[in-house]
Amino acid sequence: MAGKKILSLELVVDAERTYANDPTSYLQFELEGGAKIRMCDLGQECCEERYITTDDKLSDFIGSHLISAEVRDAPDIKNEAGGVHEVRFLIVTTSLGAFTCETHNVHSGYYSGFELAVIPVD
């Protein structure tokens, strides 16, 4: 998918879930040639809250070309309730620069980690 022009890009939040491990938020791209992909965390377990956020204006990257995506470590967020709030940065690089998303996993400490993936959309 690298090198393809981004025709649309949005952060979908609180998406309707078909299965228990469906992501509740994801980045959705429509690329030239009709391809659609999602970048999301597929590691949802029963007692976790996983979601993606960004402070960047995604519409600024429509019309650019997708170059790469990488995951970087980020500091965890202190959770006053005694649980764990893990964070990783998802850096998406385009021909117009990069934007950053934060992927979050809030859990009791029993579950942890991330399963970030790029999946095709029918």
C-alpha cells in the first residue's frame, strides 16, 4: 500500500463491534485504486479498554501519498485506580509529513501489550 495516494482518512471511534475482539476505534484509509485499509489494535481481551486518539488534523493528509507506519514506545499513563494504562505511538508518514496517533490499552494488569495490525476492508 506504500506509495498510494490517500483519498480519504478518518479516525473511527466507537465503531459498532461485530465480535468481542473487534476494535472500538481505528484509522481508516481509502487509497487510490479503491483499496481500503484499517490500522487498529486487534488484541482486545474481555476486561480491557483499547482505543486510538490523535491531536493531528487528519484531513491535512488527504491527497498525500502513504509512505510508512511504525509503532514507537510511549510512556504509560499513571492510573489512579490501580490499573495499567499502556500507550504506544503510531507514526504514519506521508509525502506531506507525518501524523501521530496514540493507541491505548487500559487494563487491570493481567492483560497487556498491543496487537497493532493493518487489515484490508471489503
